[in-house]
Amino acid sequence: MGETNESRLERARREVPPRKLQKQMAIAGAACTVFGREGYARASVDALAAAAGVSTRTLYNHFPGGKAQLFQTVVTWTSSEVRDAQLARLHAVLDPQRPPHPDDLERDLVSLARAFTGLMTDYANHFALVRHIHAEADHVPPEVLRAWLDAGPEAVGRALTEAMTHLEDAGLLDLHGDAALAASHFSALTSHRIVQATHYGVMPLPTAETDRLITGAVAAFLRAYRAP
């Protein structure tokens, strides 16, 4: 799954002096707010330093790569948090050791979709960053995009693919020989649809509309992939 934020923080505590680590975390926390509001291209080093209450010199002392390194740090940190939350919800709903009863499959997939989309509210700062990443992909350094994908989306995609495979092994789904494609279809029909409709959580939908979209999406997914 990759390094968790807890293990990353423990390693940093071993390798970085406490006062320096505290300052780096404060700078990164302030930068998360600025990047989420301004995006990558518009956020200036001066604004990032001011938000953290430090000089630009201090910012560069802690992040020699400047804005690009700071953005990568923030994106990796928040992506790892969301990834861990997504995986926890995935494993809670679809335990590979206890596949759902066939009559409960649709209910459980709806629960999973609701759990995933609910994270947009729980991690609003992260999804603000992701909104800007998509809008400014041509301005964000490629290594930052790669770090974001590695830290979050690709790890979750692999776990969802594995979960779909377990459901097929249990005789509940027919993935037509491409588990990864089926997993991407589930995400596109459920989470991605809500992301687009709410503009990454900026304009939440009424609960009834969210439920209508999710239940309809899961029903469509099962029409394509439920085992005969």
C-alpha cells in the first residue's frame, strides 16, 4: 500500500531534529490551505511563507526545492491520509474473508460508494488540491503528479481491483477477464460522478440526489458485472 503517514512521521522523528520537524509541519500545514485556495500556479513563495509566518529564506531552508517541493510534500501527505481512509472503508465493507451474501451485494457496493464519496467532506483540503491538480496539470511538475498518483489513487485502484477479484472468486461478479477495468468502471460510475457533480465537494448535492446517483450507478455496474 505504500508508506503510511504514521510510519513517515515516525521516520522523520528519528531523522529530523524536533524543532526543525515542527517547523516543517507548520509550513506544510499552512501551505495546504494556500494551495487549496490558490492552486499551484497562482500560489507564490511569498504567500506561502506569509501564511506560515516565516520568511522566504526560512521556507527555502526547510524546503530547498521551493514551491514544487512544498507542493509535493503537501500532496503526498494528504493523499496518503485519504488513501488510508479509503482502504479502511474498503476493507470494512468488503472483507475478502467474508464475502457478502448475493442478496446483499448491491447494498454493500452502495455502502462502499457512499463511504468513498463522503471523504470529500472529511478531507476537503485534499480534494481542493486535487481539483487544482486536474485544472493545472500542464503547470504542475511531472514528478509532483507522479508522487500524487503513487501516494493515493494508484494504491486505491489496486486495492479496489483486488476486492473485485475476490467478489468474482466468490461467484458474485463476472469481470470479463479485466478486473482493473471493472474497478475503474465502478469508480467512474460512483465516486467520479459525484466528484464531477459537486466540483470536488465545493457544491454539495442534496442527500436525496446523492443517494439517487449512487444507487443508480451501482445498479448500472451490476447490470454489467453481476455473475449469472
